[in-house]
Amino acid sequence: MSAPYNLALVALSFGIAAIASLTALDLAGRVRAGSGIVSHAWLAGGAFAMGTGIWAMHFIGMLAMNMTANLAYGIPLTALSLMAAILASALALAIVQTGRLRRRRLGIGALVMGLGICLMHYVGMEAMETQGTLRYRPGLFMLSVGIAVSASALALWLAFHLNPTNDRRAPFWQKGLAALIMALGISGMHYTGMAAALYPEGGMQPATDGLSTYQLAITVALISTCIMLSALLISLFDAHLSSRNARLAASLREANRELKGMVYRDALTQLPNRLLLEERLDGLLSDARRTTFAVFFVDLDRFKHVNDSLGHHVGDELIQHAAARLQAAVRETDTVARVGGDEFMVLMESAAAHDDAAALARRLVSTLDKPFQIGNGVVKVSTSVGVSLYPEHGRDKHELMVHADAAMYGAKQKGRNTFQFYEPDMTLHEERRVQLERRLRLAIEHDGLSLAYQPKVHVETGRITGVEALLRWQDAELGTVAPDEVIPLAEDSGLILPIGEWVLYTACRYAREWERDTGHPLAMAVNISAVQLNSRHFVDTIKRVLADSGLAPHYLELELTESALIQNPDHALEVLNELRALGVALSIDDFGTGYSNLAQLRRFPIDRLKIDRTFMSEAVTSLQDAAIVKAVVAMAQSLDLQVVAEGIENEDQLQLIRQLQSHEYQGYLCSKALSGHELKRFMAERPSAERGSVLPTRSARPTPAP
């Protein structure tokens, strides 16, 4: 027996197969993307929707065959065929859920799933109530089985490759095309199986108490389509949520990456920061195979001068250039980290010997010693490097870092622009430095500093011509701290600017009070550091101090060292010309100990030279020192400068400078440095002829052009 087909119902069955395939492909992605109970829920729901769709396609396809009678179907076998479809679908989703789809696994899965579909189909065929026995053509029967297995293999392969485990999802059009291919395979199996059946002549039993084919088809089509569409819509909505969550997760990962970069990287140089350096140190220390490594502390000498004189933007560029040079100087296995404003640390992971670390230290000093081209200008700095070795100089990261820091300060004490390995006594020096800086900050905050004033005496008349203000610090914990220890610390720590301004204001206010109390002016000399001179606001500070104190500018004398002038001579010349225009006197302190020359001195509007005490101490007994003093005085006279001799302690020294026609002197022969009250008492006890102040004599030579 054979029967024609209703093409509309055939098309409907194909559509149901396509919807079932699309649902299966999408649900397979949900199953693979889920985990735990969520994955099991998608597996169960997906198996039910997919199985129902395949089963519905089967019965609608049977309805498409025009029978001579309305057939009835046995409910138990019909239900069994539905269960077979659901189980086959569950097997398919389970196969693509996890792992890799190897050939053996694909083959076994396709065989079991194909046999499950065949079971669903032929059990459903047996559910038809007939008066005879259905028989099948062997060739077409085996072909239907082959199509079922092949279609199952294709379905498994497509479901696996269109739903990867990563966040990338296949485009919907690809799934739609794959669903049509799968639907062709499912429909081909069904209609091949239908063609294989041999129906008994006149043996079709009309529907009695069973379901008619039309009732069953309509019911199944509606229910299965609703189930599949509901499952598909839920899957699509879940995919939308998952996609949004994936985007949020990606944004969160990117934010975490950026945050980690902020936490572990220096914002200016993008080098590792102290936190990352310490983590890498911990990693090296925990490596039992690690025998030795080196830690370097690198500090740019007088970097604060660059910031103060040229601006922070230049300082930032200098730090960036220095970081790039350090990176280029080390190996790929080494770590360069920025741990402070102008401080870097280098971790040398495979220092086999002391010589390896020394070679890298020399390279670091050399690479930063070359001038930096920043904008249109050239900036020159030097570098001090401290080195500590593991395990010789420490067995934990704190010891190694502290000892490298202490060695760096040892390099500074050796004259800067060099390197130094850690030595045990350096820790004491570092502890002393840290304590000094801490106490100095407290002294600044709580008015713990004071000034002493040493008189300056006119050589011929013996009259007091003025005083020099000298910084004094008497600390409750440290006792008396010498200026030679305070000033370098203040310059390195950046405290010299607030200290210098305090000294200026205190000295000028004292000179103004002296004039009000005695009726006589008091010329006040104040030492100025290179950091102050290079500060962009130095001239404004002088103007403010003079205005606030009320002292006339020509009673203020600023003493500068030769090294301060030659650090940035063009800037120094500009500043000194502005100060000279205000009426402030200018002198070079400790002349002969620096690196200036006659050509440089002629550029600056200087009023005085002060001969350093180291030359005067032996000038009477040493022909060489006497020759130096004579040469300095002769040079000053040729430049129309006044000469002040420091360290005059006896009459022989005074007689020498009198013969050389020096103008003024300072020293214990007249008086040591006195407090403000002691100076007033000292002046009151002197003969009246020696009390009056002699105003600073101005040079007649014009101010040099910048």
C-alpha cells in the first residue's frame, strides 16, 4: 500500500524540523555556557524542547500522507516514541556540553543518537492501529538508519562548533543555515523511513477510542511549536543577558587591569613601583635555587634644584628620560622601579659575583652622567648609587633595601656621581640622617632654630661694619648640630627653602629692630644656598622679606658660593642683576674653594670677595697660602671689589691683610658668633669710635648686561 503526500503538510513538517534544529543549536550553546545546576536545567529543558520538536515533525510528516481512513494511534507506544526522542536529544546535548569532540566520541554519539531517532520513528509507526503487521523494505530501512546516524553526526558537529566555550557566539545567520541543513537530514530520515514501510492492504484500522491523525497532528503541532518557541525565546533572552554580562565582565576585567597597572606601575614613567618591586624581591627570596642577587638604590643628585629653578614640568621630563636610560642600561631579566620623586631601584636577578654588580653600578652612573636634552635646553645632573648584595648584606627585602639606601648616601658623602657598596657602619650614618631630618622638621615647625651674628670689622679703623647671620640648632635630643651637617641635609631633603626664608626674615627683622633701638643702621649679611638661588621665586622672596621687615635693601648683603653661581650661570646672572637693581649687596663666600674663574667673575655684579678661612689659617706661616691670599686680593682690586678675610684669629694675620689692603675681616680676634642679646652687650662694651656701622661701599663699575 502506498499513499500520496500533502505538500503543505510536508512543508509544515520541514518547518517544524527547522525550528527544532534551531532550538537545539541555540540550547546547546546555553548548556555549554552554563555550569552547575544552571547547566543541568538547560540540559533538561533543552532535551524536552528538542525531543518534542523532532517527535512533532514525525507525526506531522505522517499526517502529510493521505490515508484512506482516519487512523488511530496507541497512546502507550506514542508516549514511548516521545520518550525516545527526548532521550536522544538529551544525549546530544550532553555530548556537546563539555570536553573536546573527538572522532571516536562523535562517532559513538552519532550512532546512539541516530538509533534513538530511529527508535522514536519506528515505535511511532508501530503506534498506528492496523489489522495487519507493518513490514519494511530492507534497503530503505537501512538507508533511513544511515541517514539518521549521519544527520546526528552532522547535528553534533554543528552544535559543538557553533557554540564554543569562550564568550564568542556564532552569528544568528550561521545557526539558521545550520538548522536548515539539520532539518533536511531529519526530514530525509523520516520520509525515507515512511517510504520503507509496507502497509497491509485494507488493514488500516479507523480511529475509534484513540486519537485521530488530524486531532493528534493539530495538537502536537501547536504544543510542540509553543514549547520550542518558548525555549528559543528564553534562550535568546538569556543569551542577551549573557552577552551584556560578558560585556560588563570584560569592562570589569579591563578596569581591573588598569587598576592593577595603577597599583603596580608608576604613573609618570610606567616603570614598576615599590609595591611591584617588593613582590619581585619576595619571589627571589622564596626561590630556593637563588644563590645571590643585587639591589641598587639610584638617586639623582640635586634633582630638587632642577625642579625649583626650571619648573616641575622640566623635572618630570628629566625623570622620564632618566627612567628610559636606566631601562636601556639593564638586562631584560633585571627590574627598574621608581620608588620616589628622583629615586629609582634596580633589581639585578643574576648577579653572579661582586664584580657583576660593580659593572652595572658603573653603567648606571655613566648613563645618567651624560647631559639631558629637554626642550630647547640642556640639563646636567649626576647620580649616586648604593648597592647591597644578597645574602652578604641582608637576608630579607627590608634589610636589602635599607642597606642599599644607606650605601647610596655613602656615595653622596664620597662626592656624588659614584657608587658605593654597603658597609656595616653605613646603617649608623643612615639612622643618624633619618633622625636629623625628623628632628629638623620638628625644629622648623616649633621654632627650634636660632641665629648667631658674627661681626665684620673694618681693617683700618676697627669699626664694626656689619654682621653675618649664621644658623644655629640646639636640639633637645641631638644636642648642638653643626651647620656643616644641617645645610647638606636641608638641601637634599628640600628643607633649605623654608629654612632659608626663615633665616632671611629673622636676620632682616633683627637688623631693622637694631636700627630702631640704637639709631644706627646694621648691615646684615646672609648666606644663600644654590637651591635658593635657583628657585624661581627667590627674587620675590627677597622683596617680600624686605617689605615685611622694613629693612632698606642696601643694608642686606647676600653671600653666595662659587659652586652656586656656576650650576646655572645664565640663570644666576639674571637673578643677581635683579637683586642688584633692588640695591642688595652681593658677595662671593669661601672664595678659592670652588671652580669659578676670572672670566666668570667678570660676568656677575659682585661687590665683595670673601677669602676662605682655610687659606688664612696658614697664610702667615705658609708661603703657598700667603701667595694665594695675595693673588686673590690683587685680583679683587683689579676688578674693583672689596675683600673680606675670614678666620682672622691673631694679630699676625690681621697685619698681613692690612698690608695687602684688605677692607674687612671676620674672626675670633674680634669676636665669635654671638646671639642677638650678646651682640648688643658686646657692642655696648666697645669704645664709641668702634660702634658705628659703616655702610657697604658700592662698586663703581656698571652692572654687566645679561
